[in-house]
Amino acid sequence: MIIILQYIIFVYLLGNVIGDAQVQGRRRTFREKDALPELRIISSPPNTQIWENADYVYSIDESEETFIYIPDYGLNRAHWDFSNPAQKIEWLYTPQTILHRANTPTEMQWPWPKVLGSHSTCVASKATGRVAGSARHATLVVVKMWPSAAGSAEIFDTIMQDIVAKRRTHHSVVNFSSGSNGKRPEVDRKHASDIMMLVRRGVPVIVAAGNCTSLRSPLTFSRSCTPIFEK
């Protein structure tokens, strides 16, 4: 199982978030006191230490215009990082998910144990989570996929169709937190081809860099990986 730590660490933290919106000219910014360390780092000016900037600051306007697509096994809305009813969340189901009647706004626990927040929820929390999210005003698009080779192969087709249909090109980003063991080369090649198609359409794609030695980046088995961001 791969969990992408989008910046430095993943921290399970339940507490009160103190933030305030400010207007600087025509640009609205959000400032949070005592934010998580990784959030403070990414909004710090160059050549500063983490203790020199205790706030997390980002643009509300730019975040509100962004759609973050995360293909995985759903989302657990009972998790504390998604307890804010004002969070903007959309659901998108792949054909295999619909075929197996799993097109419900829940998180599939396959093949992991039933815990409060497993892989899908952890990844999503780093995007728009109430405490851990780096772009809390963005719209999270949960792309619920089916755990099979066929289900994996249709992920990016589903995403591209949705982006084009809703005219979200240049306003969307895709985070694919899944690895490959190289045993399904046809799926790896399709992933690489589909990702390149998204990038050419102006959609940045972040893929897993792999974990340990069992799973590697889905682009490890492709030669076309230059414009892709690996974390």
C-alpha cells in the first residue's frame, strides 16, 4: 500500500484550526496559525527556517478554481479531516465500479482492514482535508475505482471525460497514489499513455514514486515520463 506524503510527513492530528481570511488588494488569502509543519514549509519564503514562519498562507481565489481528482477506493466522510460540511466534494465512478454496484459515496476497505481512515482517505486529506489539506478551498473529486486490472485501466479515461465535459481543462490536477509491480505491462502502458494525454491537455498529474521494493511508480515501466511529477 502506498500513501503519498505530498510534502514531508503525514500527521494524524485532531485539534482546533485557527485561521482567518484576509483581502490583499483583490486577492483573498487564508492564514492559519500553528499549522502542520509541512504546510508551513511550502508557504515559507525562500531561505527561511520553519520556525521563522509559523503561519500557513495560500490564495483562496486560486484554490477555489481548482479541482483535485484523486482516483482510489472512495472516501470516508466520517474521518475527522472531512468533518466540515462546507467542504466541496464530488463523486465520480468508473464503469467497473458501476458494474459491480459499488457506486456509492463510501470507501471500500479492500484489501485493507476496516479502520476509520485508510489509504483513500489519507491521500485525500493531504489535498483538501480540514487540518492536513494544502488546498482546502479546492473541490475534491473522489474517483472511485474498482480493484482489478480492468478497473485500473479505465481510471484516466473516466477522469478525462469528466474534465472535458465540465470544461475544467487548466483548472484540474490529478493525484494517482498507486504503484505497479510490473506484472501487468498492458495496464502500465495504458496508464502512461493516458497520463501523457492529460498533460498535453493542460492537466498536471502526480504519480507515486513507489514504496520499499515491492511497488514502483506506474511510469517506471514507460519511457514517456518527462512531464510527470513523481512524489
